[in-house]
Amino acid sequence: MTEASKIQLREDVDLEALAKPHSRGCLKSFRALRLYLAADLHRYHGGRFHFWRHFLFTPGYKYTFWMRVSGYLKSGRVTRLTLYPVAKFILLHCRYKYGIAIPEYTEIDPGLFINRFGGIYVHGHTKIGHDVTLSAMTMIGQTNRGKRAGTPTIGNRVFMGVGAKVIGKVTVGQDSAIGVSALVTRDVPPNSVVAGIPAKVISEDGSDGYVNRVVPADLLAACYAANGQTVP
């Protein structure tokens, strides 16, 4: 590949844009924030009455709470300059304490479940569907060159095993499972199980049995409606 073609490839990808924060994943209303947090909480306990237990003692939910709150406060003209810096500081404290790095502006649908903690990194331009499960040491990251340059899109009800990696502009189909320490560098069909380096389809059993306590349909619909969306 010539130097000119390499430069053109990088221009097509627009790496500078991928390095900049955005607001696409920031919730715009307090009602949407409340419903999304209720949907996330449901994944941990199957109900709305255990908030303090998980907020105080479950690192995954605590991080998700401050991530959602920071995004919401960032979207307001007044709160962006007043309350957002405080929430962002707490979010950064949680990042360093628990080893979870997911920007507050990442597009993440309701029902995020972080199983354990430590070594979790998600690129801010990633798109994540509803009822997704992230395990410890998982990474969803960017590729800077080649036909897969960019960031991933993760479908609904996807399970990512410990140490799983999804890299580049790939789509992980809904109801799929990514095996332990697998490296995904190309699209994953829906209802698949992939494993290995690079990951290959080894089964069509999907994520059934690994994504538990999914968000109820009525709560899911309310979340999307409050955020001005329709259920995908």
C-alpha cells in the first residue's frame, strides 16, 4: 500500500472525530434517566426495590449509575456547568477504583449488566443494545486502519465472556455470546457463539442462558419512549 493510499484510508475513517467526545448517548430528560437506571437495576436483582444495596455494594451498578447521571447532567445547559463536573469527578473516581472505563456519552441502551469488574474498557463511539452483559477484562475498542477501521456495534442481549475483545467496525448480532478471551475482528451473526483468536462461530446456541433477568417489555418500551426512540 502506498503512502498516499494510507493517508486516504485514514481520512475516510476520520480518526480525529473518533477521538472526540459527543452527546449521542446522553439522556435528555430526568424521566429517561430514572427509567434507564430502573432497567439497569432490574438486570441485577429483577426488581426496583434494591437500589441502595447495589448502589453501595455492587461496583458495576454504581459505575452505571454515575455514568448515566453524568451523561444526563452533561446534556443540560445549566447542569453542564454546575453539577456535571461533580458527577464526572465521582465517575472518574469509580473508574480508577473499579477498573471500568466507559465514557458517559457512550450510546448504551437500557439493561446494561456489568458482571464483576476490573479491566473493562469501552470506546465512547461504540453502540451497545439493550440487555447486554459485560464481564471482567472485556474490551470494545477501535481499529485505526483497514476495512474494519472504526468502532463496534453490539446488538441486543449479547453476552461477553471474561477477557473477550471486540475490535474495529464490526457488528455483533443480537442474542450472541462471545467466549472467554475471544478476539472478534469481523461481524458476528445473530444467535451465534464465537470463540478463539480470531473468533470463529462454534455454535448457534446464542446467549440463551447467559443473559438473565432481561428488562420487561413494558419497562423497555417506556425507556425508549422517554428518550424519544422506539424499541429496536
